[in-house]
Amino acid sequence: AKAHGGGRYCFFTEELDRSFARTAALEHSLRRALDRGEFVLHYQPMYETVSGRMIGAEALLRWQRKNGALVSPAEFIPLAEETGLIVGIGEWAIREACRFAKLWLDACSEPFEISVNVSPVQFRQPDFAKRTMDVLRETGVPPEALVLEITESLTRDDEAIRKLEFFKRQGIHISLDDFGTGYSSLSDLHHLPVDALKIAQNFTKDMLSNEKQCRIVKAIVALAKSLDLVIVAEGVETEEQFLFMHRLGCDIIQGYYFSKPMPEEELLAKSGRSAS
Ligand code: C2E
Ligand code: CA
Ligand code: CA
């Protein structure tokens, strides 16, 4: 390409080639990562605000590459969605999270809910509901112990809503993740088959310094309460944020202030419930 014209045009072409090559290489290794067992789940505890009891955990995907690097989901999930690889990865995540939940449930008598993130691409697969029920059956986890965290983009989609209704009938819980950043308006909420709202992390971050954000959070909580939805605050990093969410009446709190996501062994050990 360098022979023609010279200058900027060629430069950009090379840049594009390089970024394309990078993406292709990433896709290639992502494709093999599942077979090679390079994915792990970390778990971040979730606490009931009033009692301080740990009532569950969110499963968060990590890619542990053979070269030692731990890759954040933010870096590979968009590509996994584009290529459809998220379907296999996501099903693996549900199965792995359920295996862990079963271990936990067998070790202690208190209620425990495992939250798993589901990509819209994965959720829209025609056999997603069936495969999820299969995983529950195979792992022996009761449906009430599973929470699917979905995004607002699904809430305008009739087919997706039918699937949500199916899950609800089965007893699986649905949580609307990153609420306030997406498409659904507050008025959509009353007819959506969801059990919980997770207030988007940005609100938690900004509400104490930004009066408008603060009012939005208050409005979201008030509305969710009037609809009997469980309210989850995530990204809680400071005591001030915790106390504010507590006062507002958020039911569940999650964030670095209490606990970071951690490997399974660490969580089991921390709670003195290590199997070993
Ligand atoms: P998310 O579902 O909103 O998850 C919360 C993110 O915030 C996690 O980032 C978590 O580690 C981080 N976090 C938790 N507490 C705090 C805090 O106090 N402060 C701050 N600043 N951050 C906190 P992570 O693990 O990097 O995951 C990023 C996103 O990747 C997730 O956002 C979720 O959308 C996606 N993701 C993770 N695991 C899966 C998965 O298994 N399937 C799919 N489809 N998406 C996943
Ligand atoms: Ca989530
Ligand atoms: Ca979130």
C-alpha cells in the first residue's frame, strides 16, 4: 500500500491493519480460552443493609491468560459479544457459579443467592431458558438461589420479556443491572418481570458531590420501593456512601467498602466455611 500516494492515507491504513491484527489475535486466543480452562470467576459478597449479613455474592468473570495476565471483562466481553463467543462463555459462567453456590448452600444453612451477569446476546439465544434450567438441575441449585443480572436493553423486547416471565414462574430472580444508564424509563418498571434494581455505579460515585445525581437516586429508590422491588446499591466505597444508601432504604449493599471480588477459596475461607 505504501507505493501509492504516500503520506497520511497509508499511515492510517497501517494503523487500521495493526488494530485489526490485534483484534484478530485477541479473538483467536479468546476462542481457545474456554477449552483451555483460562476463565475463572471471582465473587463479590452482597450484604443485607439492615443486618449486615452476607446474603449472596455476584460472580464476576476473569480471564487468566497463560502468560500470567489477568484480563478484565470490560476488555474482552465486547469482542466476545461481537463474535458470539459470549454464549459459550456465559453458559460456562452460570454453570461454574452454580457449582460454587451448591458448595456454599451445602456448607451452611442460611439463605444464599448467587448473581450471574447475562449478556443480552446470550439471553436472546432461543434455548437460553432451557439451558439455564438444565444447569440448575445438573448442579442441584434451587431456582430461588439464582439471580440473573440483565441489562436494560432487554426490557423493550417482547421475546425477552416472555423469557423473563418464564424465569419468574420458575422462581429464578431477575435483577436489572446498571439501572439508570440504559433505555428503560421509570414508567416501564411496573410491568417488567424483575425482582430487583441495581442502581448504576455512577450514581453511587457521584451522588454525594452532585445534587442532581443525588435527587435522581432518591427518586429511583422511592419509585422502586413503591413497586416492591429490591434495591441494590453497588460500587459503595466509603462509609458516607454506605450511610447514605442505608438511610435511603437500599436493601442490599455491595462494594469495596465491605469487600472486593475474590477467588472462591478466599471467600470460603473468609467465612470459615472452607471445605478443606
Ligand atoms: P457490573 O456487572 O456492573 O459489575 C460491577 C463491576 O464493578 C465489577 O467490575 C466489580 O469488580 C466492580 N466493583 C465492585 N465494587 C466496586 C467498588 O466499590 N468500586 C468500583 N469502582 N468498582 C467496583 P468487573 O469485575 O471488572 O466487571 C465489569 C463488567 O463486566 C461487569 O459490570 C459486567 O457488566 C461484566 N461482566 C463481568 N462478569 C460477567 C459475566 O460473567 N458475563 C457477562 N456477560 N458480563 C460480565
Ligand atoms: Ca452486574
Ligand atoms: Ca452493575
